[in-house]
Amino acid sequence: MLIRVLPMVPATLMILGFFLVPILWAVYASLTNQGLSGANARNPQFIGLENYYYLFTDTRTWEALGRTAVFVAMSVFGQNVVGFLIAYGRQAASTLVQNVVSTIVITAWVVPEVVAGFLWYTFLRGDDAGMNQILGLLGLGSQAWLLTNPMAAVIVINIWRGCAFSMLVYNAALQDVPNEVLEAAEIDGAGRFHKIFGVILPIIRPVIAINVVLTTLGTLGVFGLIWITTAGGPGTSSETLPLLMYNQAYDFGLIGYGSAIAVLLLAFGVVASLFYVYLFRVGNARHD
């Protein structure tokens, strides 16, 4: 029995050290008035649920929560759809096209978040930006995208950067779809649309569930792209929970209050994951 348990000890210690301990510390800090500097930094006091009271009675929190929900939902949907379409389209392309497409898409993913955010900032920032110059050549009007449509801008940027992961996941999943099933569907007269929705997607449903959960958890923590491009502005029009947490913890020095927002963000991720798991489990049960 001991021999079977020993190999699990390193992984268990890593989980406790790098996952569970920070969560427990954040929960504890959220119950105190710990500050970034001053007396509350040296000697924080236990204040119970006071941070959570102010958190849930502040309209700024609910506004940030709503923007986070929109940002996550649209980003996850876009990353999965775009990633699947690229992976599906690659199958019918030549090897050269496959390699070129993969290189372009993956490059956007591996570029550091700071660099990607700055590139998009320069592309969208003003009348002389690249986007407006392209629109000018097409005879369309220009605008300050990061000021007039900040949420739409950061969603598009996040989809652009994150669809590579979904492409890799779905590319591997599509290779496991039996050719015999696709050939049988073609013999039955199934078109491209029916093959995708009637054959391929039901087969790779477990992969979709896992990928949706992973992209959701990854998108919940997106900070750099939004901070570099809009910094949560104009005003708070693109402020999501991670940016609200940063602003409260470091701009105002309220570490305890920022930790409460971190706990809320964690709870948001857990609920979203459980919802997706339940949704796809029910779907699989009905399909069976």
C-alpha cells in the first residue's frame, strides 16, 4: 500500500504548495483589513465578512462581474468556434497550407501577452492606427476603437490570441474521428453541415467539454491584454474582475478587499466549471 502511495507524494505536495496554500491565504486575507502599506500592512486585523459586504453592495463590483461574464462568454465561444473552423479547414488543405496556417495561428499564441497587447494597442489606438488606415482604403469611416468599443476590442484581441489552443485541441480530436463514420455519412447523402453537427461534434463532445472548461478558466484570469490596451477604461467601461482586483489591491492599497475579489473570481471559475461538466454530462446521457 505504501509503495502505491509514494509516487503520489510529490504531486500532492506541489498541489498543496502552489494551489491550495495560496487559495487558503487569499481566503484568510479577505477576512482581514490587510493593506499594502502602513499599519494595516504590519498588523492586519480580522474583520470577518466586512470586505464581502462592501464588495456585494458596491455597484462597481456588479458592473465588473457583468463585463467579466460577457468577456468570458464571448471569448470562449469565439475561441472554440474559430479554433474548430481552423482545425476543420486544415484537414482539406495541402501540407504547405497546413504548416503556414499553424505557424501563423500559433505565433499569435506564443507571443508574450505584453507584446501582443501593445501590438493591438498601436493597431487600434487612434486615427492614424493601422485599422483606421485599412478602413480608409476601403472608404469606411474611422474611429478610436479602444475608446468607442473597448469591450468589443478586448474580446476580439483575446479570441485572436487564444484560438490557437483550441485549434490544437480540435485538430487532435478530429484526427480521432473514424473515417468509416464520415464515409458512411457521405454515402447516406450527408452534406458538410450535417457531417459537422450530426457526426463530428457528437463524437468529440467530451473534448469540447474539456476545452470549454480550460478556455473558460484561462479567460477568467486575463489581465495583461486588457490592462495594456484599455487599462479598464475609458472610465471603468472595460474593467473586469481581475482589473478591479488589481485596482483595489495596488492602486488603493486594499489587499484584504482585493483578496475578497480574488475569492469571488475563484468561485466564479468553480461554478462555471461545474456548470459545464453538468451540462455536457447530461448531454452525453441523453445522447447515449
